[in-house]
Amino acid sequence: MLAIEKEGHVAVVTLNRAEAAGAEHQSLRMALQEAITAVAADDSVRVVLLTGKEEGFPDGLDVAMLGAEPLTGVGAAHDPAAAIRACPKPVVAAVTGAAIAGGLEIVLACDVVIASTNARFADTHVHVGVDPGPEFTRRLVSLIGPMRAMEISMTGEFLEAEMAYEWDLIGRITAPEDLATTALHVAREMAGAPLESLVRRKALNAKLG
């Protein structure tokens, strides 16, 4: 369901299943949480780069696929967004396609977000009767403001990449063919700093935003 590769001090975590449902969906979430926890504990890793295949980031983490039970029976210990926030090392997201609901939760948990022009973002929690976590809502409001956050959360409408960039939901957009190279370049540049400095800066940014 996912692959982990090392590029120097960068751990590249790639989600290979853009569409999953039921138990497979839960397995994907658990696998991602476990992968983030593992690279967080790896002393050779300074930066994590998280991406998906071309179909999305990934659509398979849309909570709509699970109805009113986003993650049945495993509890918060297998929450990938929480694992990303808890990771002391910076996490870079390279968003290839759609990031919907649970996928958007994961994007917002990351420290740096770079998206393809094919990317689009939607918060569909309200349409399936599921409340997002408070950290998701706090982060969304912090990035784009309360009125815009209310609009996209109440309508469930998609934000295309250009609008997401204009609204400060993401930090950078690239052509689809340049996304992987650009994201890896950014991650490598970050990984050139001492791990201790990266950890301190992430902790400071978390307090401020």
C-alpha cells in the first residue's frame, strides 16, 4: 500500500493505493501512521517527503468511503494526521491530485505543501455526518481565515490548485511533470540543515500556527 525510500537524509513515503475502501482503507491509514512513526524514530532521516500516485493524495483517505466511522476499532493511535503532527521532523507534502476530507486532514498536518496544478482540495466531512478533529479545523482557519474555512467546510466544494495557492492553503504549485523533482529538491535543501535545528524550528512554527 505504501513504499518508503531513502534519498540521503530524506525519507520518501509514497502511497500507492489511491482508491481503497472498508478494511483496506483502514489498513492504508494504519500503514501510513506506522510509516511516519518509523521514519520519525530513524536517526538517519531529517525530513519526510509524503506523496501519492497520480490519482490523488490519496482519494482512498476520503472519510466518505467509511460513512460515519472514519477509522473503526483502532482508535486515535492509528491516526496518520496525528502522527505527522507528532513527528519532530518536518514533513513535506507533494500533492499529485485530489485531497479530500481525510486526505486534506493529512495535507494540513504537513509542514510544507507543494501541489501539482492538477491538485484539488475539498472538505466533505459535513456531507457524510463526520466531524473532523479539532486540529484540522484549527489549522484550516489559521491558514485561510474563518470565513473561507466556513465556506469550504459547509459547501464541500473543491478548491483548484490556483485558488488553494491564492488562499494560502498550499505553499507552492508546479506543473505535474515537475512536482516530484521540485518537492525532492525542497526536501533535500531542508535536510541540509542539522536535525536539531529542524526540530526546533518545526516546534516553534507549531506554536505560532
